[in-house]
Amino acid sequence: MREFPTGLREMVVSLWRNRELIYASAKRDVLGRYRGSALGLFWSFFNPLFMLAVYTIVFSEIFKARWSGADSGSKAEFALVLFAGLIIFNLFAECFNRAPTLITSNPNYVKKVVFPLEILPFVVLLSALYHAAVSLAVWLLAYALLIGIPHATVLYLPLIIVPFILFIMGLTWIVASLGTFLRDVSQIAAVLTSVLMFLSPIFYPTTALPPAYRPLLYLNPLTLIIERARDFLFWGRAPDFGLVGIYWTLALVFAWVGFAWFQKTRKGFADVI
């Protein structure tokens, strides 16, 4: 039975070697989502714009909510802080929810075609990154119109997005493999996504929890990235480069572990599909 390379170098080389195939597949995935609609890709812009408007009305007008530390005079602040967290969460959720059926939904790639299966998570990720980028553009536009010129710390965002991408890739490889052998994984992933949404500091700051429970919140891998994203986008705070360095290291190791697991288990995919 064929053995597939599991090294860190192969993980990087595979991405570069199949870059054109990844781009073409991701483009087809994005366009396929809006195929047949009158507005087409414009929906990817209108959806986050509509959601931002809803958050602004519901939280700032109806609930009169304010974020701890924000200027209480601005009605849009809560919506912008909340939406910044949702951009990060939605990037994760789109990849995580699609991961369990990534292999089973493409049986021809497994049985009939010589296809680099390890790139499928990259395809999903690139599609999710497109929607995250559009949402970020909407956020920046709203911030500029409602508050003013965005902070220069926005430029630090790639420092945390890149390792977050590595973390997502590692998790997607693992879940895609498990979902191929155990079909219940897709149901578990859906439940976990809902749980993580409310156990992440999206709708509330970490300071809203009693100090004794805050360490539990940081067991959630999304907590750190959501807080740092808000620091750069809304609060204008510079990063802790030491913490960022640790995050990069752990994310890279996790991505490699996920890739190695996928490569080790993929030889059994054809037997269960």
C-alpha cells in the first residue's frame, strides 16, 4: 500500500506545487455558492453589511448595550466590537463545519482520480478567507464612516491571522480524516460550533466573567485570537511579540501534526467510501 510523506517540508511543498489547482478549486467553490443568483458575488458583500446593520440596531438601539472600556456615546461601538469577533469565528466555523464531509463529498477524487487530497482543506480555507476578507472590508468601511480613520495597528492583523490559519489547517486535516471513518463527526462538529460560539468572547468581554472562571475561557483556542484581533482593529493596541511568537510556534506544530495524521490515515479512505 502506498505511503504518503508526512514531513513538515512536504506540507509546504504540496501547497506550492498545487497552488494553481488550489486557486482554481477555491474560485469554483466561491462562484458555485452564488451560481444562479441575480447579484452573484455581490451577496458576499451584502451579507456582512446586512448583519452589521442588524447588530447595530439590535444591540445599540434596542438593548442599549455598551462594551466595557468603549466610549458610551457611540451607538455603533458594540456592533463593531462584536462583528470583529464574528469575522474570526466565522472563518473558523466555515472550515470546521465543512471538514467532516470534505473527503466523503468528493469520492471521485479518492477512487478514480490521482488527486492530492491533502489540498482539499486549503481549498476550503481559501474560500473562507475570501468571505472573511470581504467582511473585514465591510468592517473597516463601517469603522471609517461611524468613528473615523482605523488604527494603524490594523497592519498587525496578519501576525495573528497567519498562525490562526495554520491552526485551522491542522484541525481541518484531523477532522476531515476522522469524518471519513466516523460519519457522526459532522453532527458533533455542528454541536461544537454552536457551543464554541457562546463560549468565545464574541458577545461579551472576558472581563464579564468572574476572575476565577476566566482561565477556563482561555482553554478555548478562539479566545486569544478574537481578543488580539479586537486589540488591533478596534482598540489600537500593539501586540505582545513574545506571545505572538509562542502562538506561531504552537500553530505550526499543530498544523504539521494534523498534516501527518491526514497523510498516515488517507490510505484507508478508499476502503470506507
